[in-house]
Amino acid sequence: MTTLPITTRFAPSPTGALHVGGARTALFAWAYAKQHGGKFIIRIEDTDQKRSSPQSTKGILQDLQWLGLNWDQGPNPDATDPYADQIGEQGPYFQSQRLDIYNKHINTLVEQGLAYEDDGAIRFRMDKDIAFTDAVYGDIKFAAADLEDFVIRKADGFPTFHLAVVVDDALMNVTHVIRGQEHLINTSKHVALLDALGFAHPTYAHTPSIMNPDGSKMSKRDKAKVARKAAKEAKLTSMGGDDDAFTEFLDKKNDDMKFTLAIARLLELELPEINVSDFRDSGYLPAALLNYIALLGWNPGDDIEQFDMAFLVEKFGLGRIGKSNSKFDRTKLRSFNTDAIGNLDSETFSKLLRKQLSDHHPQYNNLIEDSTRFAAFCAAYQPRAHTLDEVATLGHFFVADNDAIVYNENDKATKKNLLKNEGKGLKTLAEFAVELAKLEPWSGEAGHDLIKNYCDAREMNMGQVAQPLRIALSGTTVTPDMALTLDIMGKSDTLKRIERCLSTFQSQ
Ligand code: GLU
């Protein structure tokens, strides 16, 4: 007997976006194949004609590519038409293109009396006890009396998931089926079908579910949940348009994304990231996301938590997948991401941040184009960013109109640094601005030295100039390192903002 090369697959149904749970399943299957020098297949399970879509297929393939989970067989992700262009000998890898294959096996089952017609559908007889061993959940047994016959071909002529998955895993020589534990019960059907068709059993390994911190299952519905709760708190009764559908949304009768997004926009909500593309849009790095999701249900032992994919490929094993559900801990993921961002070389960070800003924040276009200022901006935020997108928020004052900076006489920091003691801070700022205006050539470093010399000469500490200056530039005392701040701001806007800040309070 020849042993088959280890072959795993990820078999998404293209009925929506790839969510983190799917990505975790794909990661485990990928890592297992890599570890054994085997093959990793992507198979698109699009037999549910109504719910499947080519856009969803494209999105899933793109997300897998972004994560770096490359496959040996399956749709060609770079093709304009992945339905037509596929890689591998055992395809096609779209179930919708395999109907003849399924029909052949269904007919065999009918001829052998193992399946029968019922109202236009074909049902498989479940009349034997079933036993199998799952690599995670152990020995699983079902008595024949507890099992029911089930449909393998629907009246529309399409096979059900159960039939298609079994035939494909067998014909594609899949040796290890790694998938979510929601399929554990289905496996009884799959094992019965394998036996009836005379196929060998692959090793099954079901992965535990991923939960929200409140114990609910993490799902795409979580976004609607957040939006619904906020809409109720804000007592929204209409979102313009279809009021009946909106009432149904509020009554949990639908989870329409249209309402979810409209509510989020109106109430400025942050929806929880669920899909891989949500995390990408928020500016998580694939390395951090993969590292974090690898720990959902698996660990390498010996307390190591942060690792790269080479480490995962070396250490991964089905034996270390736990049975209990794992909680999705966003704080931990953020901290992994902060480290991953901090560890990037500055050129890569600058490239990624540029893309993030130009894709999602057009107000940064001018800053991005000015290489000196943008280099300073990157240096200022790389060490502190939790996500790439957060940089857009933290740095917003740099790209705001000068007139949009808000100076608030009731703000605590403003009172302390500018207004108290009869406007001592304002006076210092006005006096220092005269010196700053003479600075030529302008540089952050020189600006910083000027503050230092100015303060040394007057026995002041640097904060007495720097804090009023920060408020003038940003409206707050939270800005990056002063030299970088001055580099990013540039001379003209720095002086204009100081001017405007002074006149705002002097006219009061
Ligand atoms: N198409 C199934 C799903 O998306 C895959 C099940 C399997 O991996 O066998 O849940």
C-alpha cells in the first residue's frame, strides 16, 4: 500500500465574507499540510445556488491571499475568471462544476438500494450504527435508532453538502479534514456515506468554536447586534425608506447590513470586526492576525504566545487542539498588532500606512505626497500605533484645516497651560513665536533646540513652552515628540496656528 501525501483542504461556502473562524480553520489546515510537506486545497462549496455568489468567492480568495495562506490546488486567485482558470489535477474545485461526478455516485447508491427517491429528492438510508474517532473530540458513536435518513440530492438536482463533501474529499485524496465543530454531528452522515461508497475514512479534526467575551458565539450577526442596541438606545424608529423592514430589524427578524451600516454612520458607531476584511480595513497586519487566531483553540505549550508562521508550521499538531471554546480577546489581538507594527522596518511601515491612508482617508493625500513630512509622520506614529487606521485618528490634527482646530477655554489642559496666572502660558507662547518666526531653515530638530535654549536662558522647564505650543498646534497636549511634530506641521502652519490660538483667547 502506498501512503498518500498529507492533503488538507479549506472548503468555504461562498455565501458571504471570510470571517475569523473560517480563517482559523484555513490556517490550521494550511499549517498541517505545510508541516508534512503535503498539499493544501481550496474547494469552493457552491451547491447552494441561491446563497452562493462569485463576489463572495473572489472576496474569500483575496482574503486568503492577503493572509498568505497559499494553496497548491484550487481556483487560480490571480485569474480574471477563477471559475475557468484552476490549478491542480483533481479539479474542478467548484462543486457547481462537479454535478456529473455527484450524480454518478448518487446513482450507484440508488442502484444498490442504499438510497431512494422521495418527493423528487433522493434520500440516503441511515440504518447502521456509526462510530468514528475525531482527532480532537475523541470517540464518537451514534446508534442506528437515533439516526434518520437524509437527503443527498435535492429536488433541484443539486447534491446536498453531505454528499458533495464526502465525494470530493475522497476523490481529492484528502487525508485530514480539519473544520469547525459545528460539523461534528454531520460527520456521522459523512462516515456512513464513505462506507456506502467504499471510500477510506480521512482523519477528522473538529476545531472548537470562537466566542465573544460575553459567551455568545462570534458571528457575522454581531455587527447587527451592536447597531440594533444603539438604535434602540437612540430611540430611532425610521431609517428613511422601508420602515417595515427597519421595524423587523429592531425586532431581530432580520440582520440587514444596510440598516447596520446606516445606523453605524448616523450614530458614529464602531462595529466589531468579524470578517478578515474588517481587520484588514482597520489596519491589522496579517502576521498579527494569524498569530492571534492560531491561539484560538491551539497553543504550542511552553507559554510561547508570539510567533511567526514558520514556528506554527513547525509546532502545529492536532493533538494540541483543545475541546473547549475559545474567547476572542480583542485587547490581546491589539497588543499583538502593536508589537507587529513596531517591529516592521520603517520602509515597510511607511508603505503600509501610505496605502491605508490613501485607501480610506483622502484628507491625508497632501501629507503622503510630501516625503520629508510623511517620513516624520511615520516616525512619530510607528512606535505607538495599535492599528494602521488608528494613526489616521491620532494624527488628524496635522491634516485638519488650521481653522478647524478647536481652542476651548473650559478645557482643563488649556486652562492650566495657557490661561491661568493671567494668561502666563499665552504670553510665553506669544514671545516664543517671535523667535520661532526667525528660525531659518526650518527643521523640527532646530525648533526643539530653540525651545531648549529659550527655556535654559529663562530658567524655565521645556514644558512651559512645549505644552502651550502643543495646544496651539492641536487643541490638546497630546502630540508626538516635539521635533517630529514641528517637522510634520511645517513652519507656515505652525505660525498660523499659534497666531490663531493667541487671537482666539486675546479677543475674549
Ligand atoms: N462548506 C462547509 C462550510 O463552509 C465546509 C465544511 C467542511 O469543511 O467540510 O461550513
